[in-house]
Amino acid sequence: MPDAPVAFITGASRGIGKAGALALADAGYDVVVTARTLHAGETHDYASSSANAGKQTALPGSVEETAALVEKRGQRALPLRLDLLDRPSLDAAVERTLEEWGKIDVLYNNGIYQGAGVMDPFMELEEEKLALVFEGNFFAQFHLTRNVLNHMRQRKTGTVVNMTSNAGQYDPPSKTTEGGWGFAYGASKSAFHRMAGFIHVEFKDEGIRAYNIDPGYVPTEAQLTMLGKNDPIYQQQIAGGAPPEVPANMLVWLLTTEEGRSRSGESFHAPSFVKRNGLLPGWPPPKKDRAA
């Protein structure tokens, strides 16, 4: 519907971003679907450490495929290429959205940098790689958000939702080689985690809301590709992880309920909130009877 609210989502070719796009379509949103993988089968370097960089891999999912699923739900979809390391692509996507649809009601900053440096050990991390991770996990979002905020402030309405991370709030449980995360990732997500609170404080009187969603651990296609399904760390993470529909339902609750709209400026841990409030029927699945 032309009068439907418009959500602009980054990193929506697969995983959490795709689930968010489909959940918002089910909730009546038209969706701008963006990511660097526009067409199915495109290859990129998903290696998280510099030692393994250089291999081009195709992962399941694409912008066009997510957009088609949005349209199957009866909502409009605008599929656009957006690369967090390509500033002109950020501006072009916003400009195209406003030209075609005239507004952006929700900016969902879900996309992250995927590439060398993310998991490099502290003493092996090159400053150039650290700068690259910060560009893709913080500065690109900073640039994109300010661009969209210019539009939202003119309309006196809008919501920014940032997909943050436990890694940006706490120290890793172990070394990167033993299931922990790299300094570059944690530091960049820590900077990103601060953004929503400042947006709330500075623009709440102009009709702007902002939130952080911590998705917990959600096994992704990229992690499966990097680690392999039989890797013990990956298996351990799957056992304690949540499906991408968990942060997606958290997102919809924030945007569509009176309580959610009233809690701008807050950070939400999606798994615990969704479980406590029963937002995703059937999740988590019942625990098996250990005596059986």
C-alpha cells in the first residue's frame, strides 16, 4: 500500500536482516532491502581473520530474493545494493528511496563489516584492518544515520533501530581461537552501541525514537561457512543460539506496540525479552526430559 510505513534495512540479504524484513512486511511495512549481495550467487570474502583472507565465497541469500519474499507478503519492496565500505552506495540508496517512495519511517542498522580483521588477535591486528572494521561497523552507520535523520527531522517523525552486540558491551569469554571475539569487532560495536542513546537524547523532542537490539547469538550462514558445521565451537554456539526470528520479533514489538514506542533510548536483549514475553510462539522449544 502506498501509505504503508517504510523501513530501510541494511544487511537484509540473509540472516537477521532478512528475518527483520519479512517480519516487518507481515506487520504492514514496505521494505527497502539493502546489502552488498544484490544477486544470488555473488561472491565475497567472508574471512574474519587476516590469516584466512582472500577466498571468494557465495553464501545463500540475496537482496533480490529477500525483496521477492517481501512482495509475496503483499508489501512493496525496493531492492538496492549497499556496501558499508562504499560511501557513495549509502547515499545513493537513501536518495533512490526518497525519490521513489518519498519517506523513510524506520532505519534498521543491521548490516556489519564481514572481512579480515574482525577476529584478529590483539597483537596481530594491523591498524589498517582496525580502521576497516570501524568503517564498516561504525563510521558507515554514523554517516548513513545522519543522512536519514536529516529527512526524519524534516518530517518530525522516525525511528532508528541499531543491531548491537554483546561483544560491544562485555569482555570476551576467551581468546579468539577459543570461541571469543576479536578486539576490532568488540571495539567497533562498542562505539556503535552508544549511538542510539545519543539520538534519543538529542532528537526525542523532534519526534525521533532510537533503540538498541542485542540479538544474543544467532548462528549465521557466514559463520557456518567459516567454521564448518562440524566445528565444535559452531556446534556449541548453535546449542545456545536463537533463530533470526527472535530479534525480528523484538523489532516488530518495538515499532508496533504502545509500550515499545514509549521505551525509546533503551537497549533490549532480544532472546531474554522475547522468551519472557512470549513473542515467538514455540520458542524456545521445550527442553527434553533428561530422565527419558
